[in-house]
Amino acid sequence: MVTEAPYKVLLVNAPVLGVLEPWYDSPDFGRPSLAYIAAYLREHDNFSIQIIDAKLEKLGFNEVLERALLYKPQIIGFTAFTNEIKPCAYQAALIKEKLPEAIMVVGGPHLTALPADTLREFPSFDIGVVGDGEVTFLELCRSLRQNSPIDQIAGLVYRHSVLGIKQTPFRTRIADQDSLPYPAWDLFPKANTYFVQASRGCPYQCVFCMNHNGRIARTRSVQQVVNEIRWILDTYQPEWIRFGDELWSVDIDRSCELLEALLAIGFGDRVKWDMTTHVNFVNDRLFELLKKNKVTTVEMGVETGDDQALKQMGKATNRSMILNAFEMAKKHGVPTGALLLLGQPNESIQSIRHTIDLAVEINADLPLLGIMVPFPGTEVAKMAAAGEGGYRLLSTNWDDYNKHPGNALEFTSISRTRLELLQMWGYVNIFLRNGRLVDMLRFLWTYRGAAWATLRKVMTPGRGVTDIRTIPADYDQKINAGAEVSAIRLIESRGEWNTVQVNEAKKYKLSQRKVLDS
Ligand code: B12
Ligand code: SF4
């Protein structure tokens, strides 16, 4: 009897060009997207699956190539945020050269924001998976295994031999998050930190955020989240658990219920943990339970201290809500992180001063003061590309799209270098005006990679961070540099993404109404 060899799928988190931001570039955790895709695939079919997480395993491009050649997969799936897409395309090109038959698939927020443009820009990718990847990728792998057409699979962008780049309709998102299996962490080396996703999506529409998981927050049941956490704790004994939700307490009652259940399993005694939420979604009861669960940090989006900017941001907050949330946390002894972003639309020195003053007043344990990045699909990207909001778009080279040592935009009235100096000035103010010299030194040590990169950039304006990275000699040639996405496409793609979001919300409302009517 002849047994058919299993169809092989490889999932890759590509290497970095240099460790600029160690907590991202040299992480102590595996990439959740790949863990989810792999888990779903193996639950529903019998593909052979391997994962190479080059960032977790600290691998270079050639090491990934060697591992891919040993495995000889038929399909290779890559994941990428915007700032990772070029190294990812380079890795795909290296592998494609040696394994020309393998199909290169890419997914993640960047591809979702710019589906056709990404295939146009990077010839090494054959197919893109737009939005939620689990079901689409399963259907795609099955079709490719059978050599059957893929044009009926929703959520794809692909190269058609005659018609050029084609995109199929956006796939309806997976509403029932409990239907997803636990991430396949067993396919990764053991890590220190594990991400848990208790919900996907967020109802807000901040100007700087693409909200790629959609405007409908899809929560998982308390019981399932607790079971997953217990499984991670028992199997991997991690040091940290981090929630990857956009808005962790989107349903405060459910979050309180979750915290009660976590208390019962001694969660906070077994692991450090953190999450990110919105200042409107907290109350005394929540903070009381967070404290009991010994949460390590509760991060909340502050973004700016300027009233006008807050009004126009799409986050539905104001200074008093922000101050109130942080005061409440302090009252309960809950450690906080404040996420701030310099470079809001129409930013001025005056509005930056308001932001720094608010950050000083909040005095969060962990202040994080980033500089705006015009990620594709966002309103800010559209404004920057159109020269609105005082912005000047500096680059559509995605290697410049890091939040700390990035180089993607500046203002006509505030240069990039000045923005970076103000960022440093902001940190100094937050710590020193609160008499926290030791905390500042500790912070500088923890974030020394980014601090050093920013300092070097400020001292050598115009050079960006390229001199801190090691760019392979054939990098530009292999990834087709020069075919960068135009400003016009950045403007149009915001409109296209917004249409997807609006249609999705309408469809959801309609389905809710049907449920109520029946
Ligand atoms: C947790 C998190 C982090 C963590 C961990 C990230 C990591 N390396 O794993 C930390 C805090 C370190 C982090 C850092 C950054 N993050 Co972050 N992060 C998130 C967050 C909150 C959750 C990500 C997640 O795990 N989601 C759960 C998984 C299952 O969803 P997913 O990744 O989207 O994957 C699904 C689909 O996209 C698709 N898919 C993805 N990959 C693939 C691959 C294949 C082959 C297929 C078929 C499908 C597919 O299928 C998946 C399952 O449905 C998201 C927002 C969010 N809630 O998603 C932001 C988010 C992804 N981060 C973002 C950014 C910008 C960053 C930073 C660049 C910040 C910065 N420096 O500016 C860094 C870069 C990190 C790096 N280089 O690794 C942006 C990305 C925007 C963009 N266009 O790229 C997001 C969307 C936040 C936002 N709203 O702006 N982040
Ligand atoms: S609240 Fe957070 S996740 Fe939601 S749209 Fe704003 S930045 Fe994005």
C-alpha cells in the first residue's frame, strides 16, 4: 500500500535586521498569530506543521533558510506587522530561490491594510490572507493540496496568471472566539512569556490605529480563558502572562467575573501579568480585583494631554476621565502604565507641553512616550500622505516604521529631530519632576537599546537608524526595493479599509437585530 506523504506547512516569524527595541526584536515570547493559525489547522486537518519563530529563537536569515530547506514545505506562511514586512519579504525571497515550488503566503495587519499593494511591492509573496487567518488559511491549504482553484475562498489576495492581482471578498470574522483551539505553543521552544487573547477587536476608531481586528469586540467565555491560563501555567510554568486584547475590560462585569475566577486559581501568586485597557472601562470593583490578583501593570491609553486633540482622536476620552482612571488605580495600589503618543494631528509645541504636563501629573509607574507612526490603514497615514494635520510624510520604506527609533513622519513646523528631542525631554520631565531619579536610571537601563538608537539618530540627523541595523548586501535587490507604495495609495487604502469596517459593523448590527426579532 502506498501512503501519501503529508502535505507540509511551515509558519515563519522572520528575523530582524538588528535589535533596536529588545522587548520587540528579541522577545521572550512566541508569536501568537502563528500559534493560532497552526492550532486551527491541525485541529481540522492532518497537515504536517512546523513553526520557525526567528525572533524568539534569535535566528538569522540563513539559519531560517537552512531549516526551511531541511523541512521542504509545500506552503510557507509568514506573519508581519508593518515594521516587519521587508525582512519578511527578504526571507521569503531567499527561500523561494531554493524552493521555487513552495507557495509563499503572508498575513497580519500590514497585509490586511494594503492587500494588493503588498503583493505588488513584494514579488516573493504569492498569496495574502486578509483579516482573521484561521479559516481562510485552512481552506487555502486544502485547495492548494488538491490543486483546486482558490478564487472562491473569501479573504484572499493572489496573483492571477491573466488578470493580475485579484482580491476575493473580505471574510466575515470568527464571531465565536470560544470555537478557536488554544494556541499551539508546543510547536515553539519553551518561552518565559505567553500571550493570552481574551477578546479580539475594539469599538473605538482612534485616528492612529487601524483596529485590524474590527470594531466589534469579540469576547471569549470566562471559563475558557481561565482553562487556557491554567493549561499554560501547568504546562510551561512561565514568568509572565500578557493579555494581547486591544481593550481588555470591554465588558467590565465579565472582566470582574474573570478576575474572581483567576483569584480562585491563585493566578497572581504564580505569574507576573499585565494587560491594556481604556480609561472609560475601569471602576473601583475592577481595580480592587486587579489588586487582589496582584496584577503587575495595568496599561491605559492616554495618548495626549491636549483637550482639542483628545476630542478629535476617536477614543472618546478627556483629561478628567484619564486622571480619574489613574487616581482610581493609585487608590487601590494598582501599578499603572501610561501609553502616550507625540505627533497627534496638528501637534504643536504647546500641545506637546500639555501632553508632558499630563504625563507628569499622572505619574504612572511605567510611562511610555512614543512618536506617531502613520501605520497604513489609519486616518493618520491618510493625513500624512495628503500633507494634512501639519504632517510631512518622510517615508514609505516600512523599515522606518518603528515607534521609538522610527523615521516615518514629522511636522512642517516640528522636525523629526525636534520631535525626538521632545520625546527625551518628556521622559526627563516625567521622572524628575516627580523626584524619581532612580526610576529614570532603571528605565534607561531597561530601554537602553531604543534610548541609544534615538540618541544616535538625534546626533546624526538624516541617517535614520539604518546604520544600527545590518542590512544584507542583496536586501534591496531581493525584495524589489523601489516599488514602494505611493502616497496616493496610502490615502486610498484608508478609504478602502474604512469601507470594510463600516460594512462589517452594519452586517453585525443586522445580525443582532435578526437575533432579537427571532
Ligand atoms: C500583543 C501585541 C504586541 C506585543 C507582542 C507582539 C508580538 N511580537 O507578538 C508587543 C507589545 C511586543 C507588540 C509590539 C509591537 N506592536 Co503590537 N500588538 C499586539 C496586539 C495587542 C496583539 C497581537 C496579537 O497577538 N493578536 C492576536 C493574533 C491572533 O492576531 P493577529 O496577530 O492579528 O493575527 C491574526 C491575523 O492578523 C492573521 N495573521 C497574522 N499573521 C498571519 C500569518 C499567516 C500565514 C496567516 C494565514 C494569517 C495571519 O491571522 C491571525 C489569526 O486570526 C496587537 C493588536 C491586537 N489586539 O491584535 C498589536 C499590533 C499588532 N501591534 C502593532 C504594532 C505597530 C506594534 C509595534 C510595531 C509597536 C511599535 N514599536 O511601534 C511593535 C512591534 C513588535 C515586533 N516587531 O514584534 C500594531 C500593528 C499595526 C501594523 N500595521 O503593523 C497592532 C495592530 C496595534 C495597533 N492597533 O496598531 N505588540
Ligand atoms: S482604543 Fe486602542 S485598540 Fe481601540 S481603536 Fe483606539 S488605539 Fe485602537
